[in-house]
Amino acid sequence: MNNRTQKSFLQRIRDGKKRCASWRGHTLTYSSDIGPLRKVRRTLDALFDHILTELDPYRKVLQSVSFVGQKVRCGSYEVSLEKKGKVLVVGAGKASHQMARALHEIFGERVQGVVATHKSLGELPSLGNIVFQPSGHPNPDEGSVKAAHAILRVLESAESNDIVFSLISGGGSAMMELPVPGVTLEDYNVVNELLNRAGFDIGEWNAVRKHLSQVKGGKLAQRATHARCVFNLMVSDVKGDRPEVIASGPFVADPSTFEDASRVLSMLQRKARALGKDIPSAVLSYINKNLGDSGNETPTTIPPSVVNLIVASNSRAIDLAAEWLAAKGIHVPAPQRVRNLSGDSEEAVCTLYSLLVNAVNSNPEKPAAVIAGGEATVDVTRYPEYQDATSYGGRMQMMAALMMYLIENLPVVGLFAATDCRDGKAPVGMRESAGALIDGTTLQESRRKGVDTEHYINACNTYEMHEHLSTQHYKEKFITNVMDLVLLVYVPIN
């Protein structure tokens, strides 16, 4: 590994730290009792379990929907369901099967439809008249296409007495897909992968995906115009809980245009070469030929019969974490709750560290915490040793690795976790990780063990690094996704 690469990575972290206030809190020494750090690690692990339980999608749908007599209530909305009316369900996402289970419990055999589920769940048996279609993620596959066709048939069968429930959650963009004519699924996936690897934010990513899809960007709402009502229940996995972004907004009006998609693709072209792939010509041709043509544009309005309701979100996860920590005597005021974690991972960790420094400096003798939710990005083109076949781990494992350098020798614990418990890819045969759990002793421990953290970070291989350091955060649950969650806790240690 050349020194210039190492210096480039380290310098970015050092420069970020220089922009922060000087640390005036407690520090760790060789004689420090690190027992309190271990206790905080256990606390944060239990806190993460609590959040997953509270935001369980099955539980949230049961809390949001009721059916008494002929009255169907969804959130603050109420509609009558006549005896001859059907209850139709469509959906896609990591939480969709649990959401569907709740609807079946509410409506019984009266509910019918098709829901796209994560292929890792295998062939799920039908639930009454609800059929599950295993589908791909993070890239759509033929199962995703089958799901999209089946969902379109369900929506187009809706009549004036029918109520439609749409169950949308994280991963839905991939699990339900039907590319536009002339663009193959392979073409679509090449662009999808490039946008992911090149670090584009979700808004830019969706501007392209919506305009290459027959089901995204409000296009499903156009197929359900005959239904009495459409309740679109969403588990939000996007910052700001913007309905048009969640699973690419299949039932939500789309503010993006072909011009936006073209602009993003122009930026992508400059990065694609560094990633060793070209944007498929069919994609460029389709976007370019529709510039200025409103005929194929995504809808800017949707029928008034469509009701959008977010039943679980990252914002709620942040507040749950703050309530839990408050019960442990750690108050987290609003300025220390970051609800829009985004941008480059290196900048994001420096921002979070700066917030923690300011909180600690205000009273170094009291515990302090910063809670952040959202999705930062990792631009792999900034890491010259990145290789797709040898680089493993996701955003959270990378942010934890970067934070190690900022909190070295500080009595600070950091949990970095994806709420679907699937943070990036793992090596073949290895267990998927939810993220990482580190503290102020981790970097020193890496040196003691001879783990070359700089090499692993510059190669974007943070999975193997955390594996060597025993800092991986493993969880079995992955039925919901409300984006990523970061918890930083400072405890004074004498």
C-alpha cells in the first residue's frame, strides 16, 4: 500500500477533527477502569433490541388499522366497506410479510392480493388469500418482475366498492420492479449498482430509477383509480420521511423529471469509468429521447382516493433511543438528535464527533450522548484500493471504523447499526452484520492485535476489520428498515 493513499485517508480525518472544538472531557489512561464502557456497550445493545421491538411492522399495522362493523379505520381516516366490497392488498419490502400478517389478522379471508418479499425468506406459504412472491434485493431479479406484474393485475381488478392496502417498506424499490420498454433488467441493474457504489444520495438515485420503471414514482396510483380508497402504509427508510422517496414512491406524486435523471446520469458517467463499467446505451437512449416529452413523465398528482400513512420511521427510532437513555440518566436534547444524517461518511462522522465534543465540554462531569439517524454514503471511488470482489461491509461498519480515529483514548462508546440488521455485503459463507460497536479503546486494541486498520479502511473492507477486532454487531432480526442509527455515549471515567 502506498503512503500517499494512507496519508490521504488519515489527512481527511485529521482535517475534520481540527475543525472541531478541543476536547475538555475525561480521557482514558492505562490505569483507567474501563468497566463503565463495557456497561454502556451492553446498554446500547439492549437499546437497539428495544427499538427493533417497538418498531415491529406487524405491531405498527395492528396499531394503525381497525375493522369494526362496516367501518375501516386507518390512522385518522375512516371509510365504509360494503359486504360486496373486497379488501385488496399489494406490497413490497423487507417488512411486507409481517405487515400482511397483521392485515390478515384484521380482515381474515376477506383480504386478498400479492406481496413481494425478501428472497432470503424463501417460498413463504400463502396467508389465506395473500400470496407472497420472493424477490431480489438490493438489485431486482426475475422474482421482482413477477411481483410487479401480479401487483398490477390486482390493482387493475379493483372496483368502486373495494379498498386497497399497499404495504411498502425498505427494499421495496428492488423487490417490485418492471423496467420501461427497451431497457432490460440487466441494464437497469447495472445503473442501480453504479449509483449505489458511486455514493449518490437517495433522491438522485430515485430520479433515475423512477424514470426507468413502470411501477415507481406514482405509477401504481394511476393503476388503482377505480378503487374506493387506497391506504398506502409505509415503513419509512428515508431521511425526512418523504413519501415520494420511500421505495421510490409507487403511490406518491413524483417531483423529479427526466431532466433530473439526465443530470444524475451525466454525473454518473464521470464516475462509472473508475468503477470499471459503462452506463448501458439503452438507458441513456431512453432518458435522452424523453427529455422535454411530458407524455412519459412520472405523475405530478395522484387521485384523492390515495391516502399515504407512515406507520414507522427513523425519527421515531431516534426518539425511542432518547427516551431509553433519559431513563438511564443521560439526557439527549434536540440539538443532539440528528434526524438527517447524510452526505459523505467521513464528513458525517466528523459532524457527529463535533456535536459530542460540544455536549461534553458544556459539563465534562456528566454523561452525554448524540443520536443520529439517516443514511450517509460511502463513495468507493475515493478509496483507490477498493475492489468489488474483496471489499465487504456497509455504511455503518465504515463509519464506525472512521470514528475509531476520532474517539481514540476517550471514554466514548459508539453503536453504528442498520435497522434491517443487514449492513452491506459479507464475504461468502460469513454471517451478515448489522454494523459495529466500538469504543475509545478499539484503535489501541487494533494495534495490540496487529490489525492494519488503515489498510482495511482504504480497501473498503471494514467487515473483515471488525471481524478481527470482535466489534461486529450481529442481530438476527431484519424484518424492518428505518434507515441507519448511530448512538454515541460519553461516560466520565476517573
